[in-house]
Amino acid sequence: MTEQGKKVLHQPLGGNDMPRFGGPATFMRLPALTLADPLDVGIIGVPLDIGASNRPGARFGPREIRDESRMLRPFNVSTGADPFGSLSIADIGDVPINTFNLEKSVAIIEAHYDKVVAAGITPVSIGGDHTIVLPILRALKKKYGPIGVVHVDAHADVNDHMFGERIAHGTPFRRAMEEGLLDGNRVVQIGLRGTGYSPDEYQWSRDQGFRVVQAEECWYKSLAPLMEEVRAKVAGGPVYISFDIDGLDPSFAPGTGTAEVGGLSVHQGLEILRGCKGLDVIGADLVEVSPPYDTSKATSVVGANLLYEMLCVLPGVKYS
Amino acid sequence: MTEQGKKVLHQPLGGNDMPRFGGPATFMRLPALTLADPLDVGIIGVPLDIGASNRPGARFGPREIRDESRMLRPFNVSTGADPFGSLSIADIGDVPINTFNLEKSVAIIEAHYDKVVAAGITPVSIGGDHTIVLPILRALKKKYGPIGVVHVDAHADVNDHMFGERIAHGTPFRRAMEEGLLDGNRVVQIGLRGTGYSPDEYQWSRDQGFRVVQAEECWYKSLAPLMEEVRAKVAGGPVYISFDIDGLDPSFAPGTGTAEVGGLSVHQGLEILRGCKGLDVIGADLVEVSPPYDTSKATSVVGANLLYEMLCVLPGVKYS
Amino acid sequence: MTEQGKKVLHQPLGGNDMPRFGGPATFMRLPALTLADPLDVGIIGVPLDIGASNRPGARFGPREIRDESRMLRPFNVSTGADPFGSLSIADIGDVPINTFNLEKSVAIIEAHYDKVVAAGITPVSIGGDHTIVLPILRALKKKYGPIGVVHVDAHADVNDHMFGERIAHGTPFRRAMEEGLLDGNRVVQIGLRGTGYSPDEYQWSRDQGFRVVQAEECWYKSLAPLMEEVRAKVAGGPVYISFDIDGLDPSFAPGTGTAEVGGLSVHQGLEILRGCKGLDVIGADLVEVSPPYDTSKATSVVGANLLYEMLCVLPGVKYS
Amino acid sequence: MTEQGKKVLHQPLGGNDMPRFGGPATFMRLPALTLADPLDVGIIGVPLDIGASNRPGARFGPREIRDESRMLRPFNVSTGADPFGSLSIADIGDVPINTFNLEKSVAIIEAHYDKVVAAGITPVSIGGDHTIVLPILRALKKKYGPIGVVHVDAHADVNDHMFGERIAHGTPFRRAMEEGLLDGNRVVQIGLRGTGYSPDEYQWSRDQGFRVVQAEECWYKSLAPLMEEVRAKVAGGPVYISFDIDGLDPSFAPGTGTAEVGGLSVHQGLEILRGCKGLDVIGADLVEVSPPYDTSKATSVVGANLLYEMLCVLPGVKYS
Amino acid sequence: MTEQGKKVLHQPLGGNDMPRFGGPATFMRLPALTLADPLDVGIIGVPLDIGASNRPGARFGPREIRDESRMLRPFNVSTGADPFGSLSIADIGDVPINTFNLEKSVAIIEAHYDKVVAAGITPVSIGGDHTIVLPILRALKKKYGPIGVVHVDAHADVNDHMFGERIAHGTPFRRAMEEGLLDGNRVVQIGLRGTGYSPDEYQWSRDQGFRVVQAEECWYKSLAPLMEEVRAKVAGGPVYISFDIDGLDPSFAPGTGTAEVGGLSVHQGLEILRGCKGLDVIGADLVEVSPPYDTSKATSVVGANLLYEMLCVLPGVKYS
Amino acid sequence: MTEQGKKVLHQPLGGNDMPRFGGPATFMRLPALTLADPLDVGIIGVPLDIGASNRPGARFGPREIRDESRMLRPFNVSTGADPFGSLSIADIGDVPINTFNLEKSVAIIEAHYDKVVAAGITPVSIGGDHTIVLPILRALKKKYGPIGVVHVDAHADVNDHMFGERIAHGTPFRRAMEEGLLDGNRVVQIGLRGTGYSPDEYQWSRDQGFRVVQAEECWYKSLAPLMEEVRAKVAGGPVYISFDIDGLDPSFAPGTGTAEVGGLSVHQGLEILRGCKGLDVIGADLVEVSPPYDTSKATSVVGANLLYEMLCVLPGVKYS
């Protein structure tokens, strides 16, 4: 499907060539390629959920989101983006995590993304639980240096530990900061809310220079103005987008592990991602979709759409 | 139940006469009558879904929406409308479509609605997929001439073909325009969004004189102002209301076949329908509810309510 | 666990001591205590649903909401409230209602709450259907005199009867008013909407001095301004909070018995409860969660959060 | 549809006239008639479930079983029975039970069946919980005298009381025996099993002359031999068939309120009903299907088939 | 992955190389190859369900069955078969059916299987509804001449028409016989049951020389003896296996479109397939799994296992 | 509730004291006690599922099985056993496993059961995945020496490793044998089946002296004769019962992680447990119920019943 050494602008398999419910169960029915293929962007599944503290199931995120991505067509009618006409994008499969050992899995993921980075492929990842962002950032840091982050989530994920463990889905951004992976002054966390173990749950984030946008700050309005501020904050260096589906309210995304009420709307989620246009996005992920709790499959549909919108704001994408 | 030749103001069976979960599974537990009965308005089921391109299941829309309409009481407390005290309304059953042959089904539907029109009955239809609007418009056109449309949907449904077929759930408004069924300058499409096969998906609609209201234009606000514009646009002739449930965001209506994120809220859906008051509404439909994907039955409840609101804005309905 | 005669500030069992999915299935994994224990506040389950007119299932509300409350942590990060550091709160189990006899159940509940009141415990109740508020108010009235109410609901619940019965889930506030349990001028009903048996469904409420806030009055905006008015209205005496989950739109709370579209958002629900801070709240309930219709468990998660927010606005709770 | 005073052999609406998913949601899509119509057999829904002690939901049994009966065709290919070519059978709707009051509901049901009996109609009833069999037997007894019963169930339903109540779904056969409705020596209970409040749970039944067939007696084999014994036992007088769906193992019928493992197979259920051929069957019921727990709708499909098999063994049915 | 012109013994991706929930969503995680690759056997999806008369959804059969096949390991421990060590087997994707037009889809399928046959690949097909067997048999007939069939099903599928259509999921074996595709004396139909439009539903089959094994003949016992008879009947020429999942009882396979109670057990299904060992099997299919009705995914798991067992009885498979 | 130092015969909370859907969500609504209380038998939850290789969710097994045990009454009517009149039995809560670290969890479980053993309490455990049996056996071995096992399962669970890990849900009986925890000549494995990585999957078991009963050996018949053989084989020393719910066919227990078709019936499961009467049972477990896949809750009902049957065959239980 790809000529050795030359990038091909792969198109998703269209609904007039194969009915939507047929064809390969890859992301958007793109070709299933490998790290060895010449690509600008690779969709990667990371089916890890043993870092989750409440409901499991995110291990099935990659399979279900790919399945429900089957409806997506190539053009972004709302924004004019044409990702597949601009970049060479394919689905490059899953990371073979060790589902019995979280620590080893984190090492496996880091090693895998080292190769992704070495291949010059921008990774757009489908989780899996949020633990995966730590090894991904480790790999990206080696190439790019400290990274700015647009982080959408109900939780800050900056716990020092969970049940005594330093690696789990509630700790990655603390570890990342400690390890120098992040440029704290270029980090924004949007959608934080809920109950906590202390009244100053977000102080640590603020102490690192992060901009914390609590969910209440977002209610009932467009986030376009906020995104102007966000772009100003995170610009000037490489930026990573990490979107925990539980940043959205459970009415939009019930299929997740640690649901918190009062979250963002999917419209706001779209505005956040569309508002990242122009940033130097070096990678992105969509995590914490738990299909066993997604009885209507609506969460996987949302996840697939958010991943598509991430593709649309990658550097080099042309707009009509 | 009906005296020959004289219209009766049928009331829904009340919850103090039969518990809500008993009684006939007709729409709002109205009498089950036929085309031969003297009626102003007929609720008609069209259990067709072989025009659907992704998930099927809309064939069960009529049964499930009727079932979940059992809670509806006669008065519209929000608007003051009293449809059953104003018009003779009954459930007149289903169209016997041929589920193995889309083309024949379209012919069966047209013939059926020819009889509905001949009987002087205003049809309020429960789909079924959106293909059904084409034969319904064909039948109405014969009586009323070119029709204005208030069309709520995620998709414009103006494809030239799908998989080479000219008749399918993504093409009816193109066919209707080509056949002269519509008065293009009196057509409004609300809620359009999502991905497309080209960046100018809505240009064809605009070229016909349609007013296209993309979903983004609606976010975070009341649509009452928009409906003033809509009324001005579509007034001056017969108007048909076609409401594809996927016009709403999947958080409000997960049980549908081709879900698109970022849609209208049900509150906006109510405003759109309530905003049609005063127009010369000659028919209406609610399509694309797919019960197998409506695990909590919320979509059928929404569908039943929207159908009720359609009844409330028919000409001749009295308001308190 | 409690020293005889001395109140203990019970903490919910934390996620670092027992994983979220283990431990006792009490509310927030608090200790399971009894009326004989010295407490400020008792969480009480009332598993009654034979007062429901459409879908049953609220009998499982107490078990499911407790189960899904397992994720809640002690501090309210959004408001700074520290209920467990301020008050002695425990789960004091269920009322042994008679599921075959509604009248007897109402008597059992009243007798049970007489003991709760006698023990000086503020009841925060998990329904069950809305019938339960009548015997609860009866018991509270004996101690406090006529009570003001913040009532969130899709329905006014002021029917004179249902199917000829004076006691059912659609009549409690009418009975309460007739029995002198309420201070009508300090009652607010928020979220009312839907269809009715008459066009003036809310007139009776208004005639009693209630402030009726129809759902439409709430759409698309923050309810913080409304809550200023509400506080002014209900202040000056004991206040009870009664939150029927169907006050929220079904997109946020599909798992309920008599769903009505066009309701409040969960964000508005949070604002209403947070807006009760400062009132003399003497009890509260969350009713009508029906787990069999809550396929994604989102409704139980919402219910658990709303109950937590009720704890946060009880008199005596400290804020950081 | 029916000529006054003359019985018509109504045929179910066929799949070649209306697709299976359309048409009236009556049992087998038979005509919806009334007690005033001349009929041999009436299908009657009794949507009562407030007699249930564990899970509710049987109130939706009549609606769901009718819905899922849509696939049934007129001939019994396995046995050769032709019920619709032999008897005048129609769906005569639901009993308007009072869902807030069990005692009144029992009186309403008895009064309703008095009229059914007076009309000379053999009732085949869709529950609802098992409480309904008591008022049905009361009405039948007035005409037929003491009745023999073929009772399939996991439970003997001969408790003296439940929670102090003498009327509930666990007591009807005790009440019926006490009231002289049954001919104890012509009663058989098949499928009993599970845990109990005493080790001699079935002694009372045996003391009345009932033949008790515990589930274990049925495992791994055809019940054709048992049915020879049963026919010999219950013959010689009027016979009523009461089939509680929980007589079947939950693998065949998960959607029920008080599931007990180790039950009959559906094949055995078919053999029991087919084995009733030749008896003087004066009525029959299928109870305790709870649709909210029937996620795959398999239980309603089973229920519809069992009701059809009951029709096939009514006196007067011709076999090919 | 395959050397041009030389067959490779492809192994399913093992659970120690990639966790079960990761990797390609092909059948058993085999390589995704094409008709151009040298293969003995190809797994082919045929996502057609517009031939279905009741519930749709079989269009998702190929995707879901492949997904749930992820647990299958290479060796058949029960029978000793080693299909992947014996034959070159891969997943060769889906047939691009036209979901809006049944007749055209049938032509597309036939043309596709013509190519499969031409490539020397034995097709093992995943439906889709049972209509697909007709074009498959047409293609196979061209190479092999009249074919014997082991047909497991609840229905004979020999209707002359459905709703006037000669092609639908209830007619394929009638058409096949009429077109000379079958060797009627080498056809066996197992599991037939249910209701019918006439009392002699199976006479037509018997008239063609088919052996009809009604479900009742199978109850409560091993089918090993039956399979001796079946082998004797169908031997002596090419044999096709067509397994409609509704041949099994709904307790084993609830996720299907036209469920009939009283069916075969999955154990009997395994015996039937294992009993085909030694026959000259030239193709096989598993049809009518409808994932939207398979809430626990058990039906897809059964389907995947039955497909695996089909592979195990293909000519050339070695046994240990 | 318990007098210090003296055992009390705790009775489950009865349905006439508290409706089945109320009361504490402990096993059978027994008192929630602790290791410090004087008890003969303790029900213990082990909410671990990170040892699972396919679907997760067994972490919720303890909560859901306890919930669904609410229907169980004290007497075993089928066998006459009276466990609660014979032994002091209570629910002693969950083991605080570390859900992020399998190895540490295994150590936590072993330490916990060391205390259970030290307290003289016979553990009856609710899993969790099958990994938990290893630390339980380790603790029991210290007191009892090598142990005989009645092991019901679809899988032998004697892999040398999974994905390179020596501890996971597919390895416990290999580790146990290697560590000398088992008396190999007194081990029976019943229900094994499915596909494998080698054709001689069960050879290792046989080499240890285990009696391997493949599922096929059990089909279509009572296991009472087998259990005579089993009792003879495992008698003469301490016996542990380990029941993996996937030993049953998915039709009886769909809610599990690694479903294999063709399994035991629940009737056979009951016969196996009832057949253990008279053995020196020192502990028992029921593992691998995964509630997210148990849409009808039937699997949890089965699990609760099997646990109850285990209680009935403990030494010291009296039979009527």
C-alpha cells in the first residue's frame, strides 16, 4: 500500500466503497501500517487499564473507538481542515503492554514510543488509562525537550502516589513534572472538579506554573475566549494534548472509569481542540474511555470524533 | 368509537383510568383508527430502516416511541396548547413497507400517503429512517404544491447518491428539490455538522436557496431569535417539519443510527418546534430513532415528546 | 467504632486504604451505624417504589447510589466545604418499608423518622419514590413546625389524587400543605415542566404562596441569580431540600421513573444545592433514581454527588 | 371486524401483509377487541407488580410479551395444532389495576374476570406478578367449582403471609386453597427449588394433596413421562394452567423478579404445556416476566411462545 | 507477510505476544490478507442484513465475531485438531455489499465468491443474514457441481417468497434447489422448529430428499449418533456447512434476529460440527448473529467458536 | 452483635423483617463482622482483577454477588442443610488489595488469610480473578499441610507463565503444585475445555496425579456418579473447593472474563458442590464473576447460590 520511502496521503476507506459497518476495524478505516512505513502521523492504541483506580475497561478503548470511528469522513466541515489531504496518516496498531504488570508496561510503552519518535511519526494515541501519558511524554521529551501541555480532565492527576504506588492513572503529571518532562509555565489543565482528599487539591499544579481552569469556570458558555488565553500560555514550544474523556460531563461520556458530574460539554471539548490550531502540537492522546460502561456506544463515538479533531490541528494540516 | 362522518375529539387514555404501563400501545394511548375514520390528524408509523447507512434499528422506532409516549398528558403546560381539545387526532397505524426492497417501499409509502392526503388527514409520522420523507413529500406536493421545510438534522441529506443508489436516507432532500417538491427559498436546515466527503458539504443546499444553520451557530444559547428568522423565511406557503433525531446531540438522543457529536440540545429542539407556531404546517415527521441503541429508552422518550410538540403547533390548535 | 455518648467525626474509607471497589457498600463507605449512635447526620435509605405511577425500580435507589458513592472523597474542592471534618455523619441503614402496602409503608416511615428526630439526627434520605417525603415532613414538622422547602422536580407533585388514591408519588406536597406541614410562603419548586391534565397545572402551587420556577426559566444560564431569590424566599425558618432526580434532564439522569425532557442540567442542580448554603437546612432527600433504567450507572453517580452536596450545606459545615 | 353475535376465526396479522416490526402491538398482532365481542378465548394483560417481593417490572410484562409475540405464526409445526383455525381468539386488552393499592387491585381483577367468565370467554392472561392468579381463580371458581391446577414455578407460593400481608405474590395458592377454589388432589406443582425459611417448605402443599415435583426430579431428561402422571392426576374436572416464568432456569428466562438457579429448561416447559393436551383447560396464565431485567428480550420471546402453546392445548383446538 | 506464490502457515497472534484485547481485530487475530495472497482458507465477512425479516443487526456480525474471537488459541484441545499447523488460513476481509439494495448485494457477493473460488481459497464466511448463502452456493456450484449441505437452523429457509420477494433470508435453500445448486439427497436440515404458516412446513424439504431433523428429535441427548447418519447421508460429494446461529436455543445465542425457543444446545452445535470431520467440506458459514441483541456478547463468542470448529473439520487438517 | 469470645449463630436478615432490596449489602444480609469476632466461617471478598488476561471486571464480583445474594433464605430445601443453624457465619469484608500491583496484592492476600487461619475461621471467598487462590492456598497450607482440591473451571490454570509473568490468573495451580501446597493425588479438575496453545494442554495436570474431567465427559447427564469418584479421590485429607464461574457454560454465566462455550450446566455445578458433602472442606472460593458483562445479573445470582451451597457442605453443617 505504501511505496518504500515515500509518504502516501492515505484516505479513510469511504462509505461508497465499503458500507460503514464493513472493512478493516482500524481508525477511520485507514490502512493498517507499521512503524517501518513512511508516515507523518500514526494512530496508536495503548490498551492498558491496570493503572485505573475505580472501574476498569479502558483496555478496550482502542478497539471500540476504532470501531465507532467508522462513520467519520475525511473533511472537517465545521473548520475546513483536510488532514488526510495534508499529511500521511495511518493506523499503526497497538503497544503490546503487559497487562499483569504496570511498571513493565510503562517501560514497554516508553520503548515503543522511542521508536515512534525515531521514525519521525507524530503519535496520536488511543488509551487506555491515563497512566500512558507518562511514558509517552518521556519518549517525546528526549527529542523535544520540556513540553507544554493542554490537559483536559476532571482530575489534575498530580497525586504523589496512589495506594503507595508512584505510577498509576492519578499520578502521571506529577511524575512528569518531577522528571523535567514538562515546561510548567506552558501547562494548562481544563475541567478539574469534584471531591478531593484535601481542600487545596489544585495548589500543587498552580505551584508549578500550571494554569488551572476549574470546570465551574467553563459552565454555560463558549470556551473560545479561554482558548485565546490558552494559546498564549502554551505557545512558544512543543505542545502535547492529553484529553481524558472524563473531562467531559458523564452525560456526554458515560463510559469512563472515574466519572465526575458537572463537567464540560462535548461542544466545549470541540472548542478546546479546535482552539489548539496553530500550536506546535507534537502528539496527542484520548484516554479513559471504558467501553463496558458505554452501553449506547456514545462515548466511543465522542472519543473517535475528538481524535479526529486532534488530527485536524496538527502542524501542516491545510484548511479550505 | 367514531360516529360515521363526524369528527370526534379523541382524548389520550388517562393515567387515572388505566395505569401508564397498561392500555393500548398506540401513540399517547389514543384510539387506534384507520384512514376511513373522520380525522384531522393521523399519527402514522413508517417502520422502514433499509435506507440507513450505518446502524439499523429505526424499524422499531414506531413501536418504541409509541410505547414510551404512554406518560404524555393532554395539555402542554409550557405553551398552553390543547391539541386534543382542538383537533380530531388518532393513531392510524403503520405503513406496510417491504423490508427487502427500498424502491418498492418508497412506492408503497407514497401510495399510502396519497390516501392520507385524500382523506384530508394531516400526517404526523414516526420513522423509520429519513428516506421516508421523500415519498411523504411527493404525496403532499400533489395537493399543496411546492413545500417549505423546517428540517432539523445533523446531515443535510442532499447527497447525489449513496453507494450508487439515488434513494437512501442521505439523499431525500436532493431528490425532493430535483422533483420540484420543495420551495427552496422556504427551506431551513438546522443543526448540520460533522465530517464530510468535501469541504463544501452545504454549498448545494445554499445554492437552492436553503438557509443552512450549522450546529455551531446554535451552541450555548436560546434559539428563540433564530426561530423568528426561520418563521419569516418559511412563511407564506405550506410548511413541512422534518425532525431527524440526530439533529440533537447524542447526549440527548443516543439511540440513533448515524450519531454526530456537538449537536442541538433537546431544549433547542423544543424551541424550534414551539417556534413553528403560526406556520401553515401540513405535516411533520420524527425520524431515525433506533431503539436497539437506546439502552435507557431516553431517545424514545425524547421522540415521543417532540411528536407531541408537533401536534401542538398544527393549525387550529387552541392555546389557553 | 463510636464511643458511647460522644460524637465522632467519621471519615469515609479512603481509596488508599481500600480500593474504591471494595469495602462496605455504605454511603461513601462511611461506618454503618444505628439510631442509637451519637450522630449529627444520618444517611437513610427508604427503598419504597410502590408509590410510582410509571416505571418502578426506585426501590434499588439506596443500594445503587451507595454503591456508586464509592468514588467520593471527603473535601468539596469546588466550594471548600469539609462536611466530615465538621459533623458526625454515618450511614444508618434502611427503613423496613412494607412493599405490599403503601399506606402502611407511609406509617412505618413516619414512625422511623420520629425516632430519627428524637435522636437529634438530621436525616439525609435516599429514595425511593417521592411518596417518602410526606412521612418525613410529618416527622420533622412535629419538632420544627411548618417547614420551608427547596423542591427540585419536573413535577409539582400536588395532585389531589392518583387513580383515586390520596397517597402516591404525585401527591405529597398537596397532602403536606393540607396537613400544615409546610410554610407555603417559604416553598420554591424548581424545574417544573412537561405535559399535564390541565393547562394551569401550577396554579394550585402558586395559590399556596409557592414560587414556581418552570424549567424554561432556567434554560441556558447559571442559576446563581435565582438562588439569591430562593434564599430570600425560604429563609427565616427551617428548610427542607427535596430533590427529585427527574428535575434534571434525562440526558443527565436517564435512570428515573417519569422522565420529562427539557430539564435542568446537573450543573444547575449543583448550583441549586450550593446555593442553599446558609439556610437552616433540617433535612434533605434525593429521590426517584431507578437503577434498572440507569444502564450506564450515570444516574446513581449523579445522585451520590447531589447527596454529598446536600451534606456540604448543612448548618455547621466548615469551609476552607 | 366482528359481526355482532357471530364468532369469527381471527388470524394473526401475517408477515407478508405487514413486516414483523409493524402493525398493532397486540398479542401475535391479533385484533384488539373487547369483552363485548363474541369470542372463545381472550388474551388479557394484567400489568400488576406491586405484589412482587424482590425485583419489580412485571407491570411491563403484557406490553413486552405482546411486542415480542410479533414473530409467531399461526400453526404449531411441532404439534400440528391450529388454534386460530379452531377458536375465535383475540386480544382483549388490559385490566385497569390500581398500582398504588394491592388489595384494591385484587378486587378490580376479580371483578374484571367475573365479566370475562360471564361473557363465556376463556382467559389466557399475561402477568404481572403471581398475585393475579388468586382473583382469576376466584372468578373461575364461581362458574366451575373447585379447580385443578398445573402450576409451574420455582416457588410453591403457599406462604401464609409476606411481611405480614396475606395477599402478595408468594401466597396465592394458600389463599386459593383456604377459600375452596382448588381441588387439592388435582393440583401439581412443578419446578420447585431453592432456599427456604424452613426445611419442609413443600409439606403444606403435600398435605393438601398436591403433587410436588421438585426441580431436581426433572433434571437432564424429558418430562413426557411425568406429564402422563400429571394428566392422570389433574384430569376429571376443570384445569387451570399457571406458569410462572421463574419455573424455568434463569439461563432461559433471566428477566424475572425472583430468579432461582437450577430450574427447568424451556424444552421441558414446552413439554409440560404440550402435555396438557386433552385436559379440560378453562384458563391459563404466564406470569412474572420482568422486562427491565430482560436485556436481550429473550424472556419475553419465551413468554410469548409459552402463551401460544397454551392456546394450542385449549379444548376444541384441531390438530393436523 | 506472505512470500509471493508460496503458502505460509499463518498462526493467530498469541496472548503472550499481545494482550488479548489488543492487536488487529481480524478473526483470531490472523493476518489481514487479500484474495491475491496464496491461501488454503479465507475468513470472509459478509455484512449484509437487509434480507432479515424481523430484527436487523447481523450487519455487525463480522466485526463483533472477529472482536470476540480474540480469545481463541490455535489447538482444539477437545478434538486434537491443528488447523493452523495444517492449512494456510487468513482473514481476507469483507464483501462490499450494497446495503440499500438486496438484489445488487446478492450479485456483488456472487461475483466476490467467484474470485474466491478462482483463487482456490476455501471460504469460511461470517454473516450477515442467511440470504448470503445463495450467492455463495452459486459460486461454489460453478466449480464443484451440485452440493450437499449440513444446514443447522431453526427455520428451513425454503419459503417460496417473503412479502412477494423471491430473495430474502427465508428463501435461499428453495432458490438453491430450484437453480440446481444442491444435491437434495445429500442435504440435512437440523434444529427446525417453531410456528409456521402451514402445518406441513417441512414437507417441501422432504420432497427434495432432504433429511429434516426437527429440534424435538435432538432434545436431551448427544447428537453423535445422529451425526453418523448425517455423514452417511451427505458423503460422496462436496459438502457445504451452513450454520444459522438461531439453530441454537436463545439461551445460548440470544443475539439473533428471529429467535425460536426450544433449540439446540451449544454442545450439540459442537457435536454437529465435529461430526463433519471426514466430509469433503468445500465451504462453511455462520450467519444471523445480531450484535445489538447480544448484550452480554455471548452470542459472538459462540459464533467465533463455531467458526473455529469449522476450520477444524476442513479437509487436510491434521489431528494429534 | 457478638458476645466477646462466644460464637453466635447469625441468621441472614429475613425478607419479613426488611424487604429483599433493603438492608445491608453483605452476603445474604448477614452481620458485617471482623476477624476479631468469634466465628466458624467468614465470607471474604477479594476484589482483585488485575490478574485477568481478557475482560476485567471481577473486581466488582464481591459487591455484586453480595447484592444479588439478598434473595437467599437460610434453609437448603433441596438438600436439607441448615448452615446458619449449625455454624457461626458472618461477612467479614474485603481484602485491601493493591489494584496497581499484582505481586504486592498476592502478598497482601496471603497475609490477610494468615490472620483468617489464625483466627480459626474457615474462609469462603468471593473473587476476584483466579489469581487469588494461590495466596489463599499458601495460607491454608501452613496450617493444614498439602491440600486436595475440587477445582471447577474451563481452564486448568497451570500455565508456566502468562506474558512472561509467573503470577496471573492462568498459573495458580502450577505455582501451588510447585510450592508443595497441593496433594496432587487428591486434586480433581472438572469442566476443562476450549482451545489451547498445545494439543496436550492437560498432560501436565495428569502428570501431577490430578484427575482431569474434560467438559465433554459431563455433557447431557447427571454428575452424581462422577462425584462418587471425586469423593473417593480427594478424601483422606483437607479439601479446598475452587469454583471458577467459567466452568459453567456462558448460557448460565455470561458475566465472566474468559468465556468458553460447551461448559457445565448450573445443575451440574450444584451437583458438584452438593457432592462434596462429607469431605473435610477447609475453605472454598467462587471466582471470575465479572459484573460489567453480567447485563441481566444472572451470573451474580448463580455465584451467590454456589457460595451458599459451599456453606452447606462445610463440616459441621446439620441436615434435616
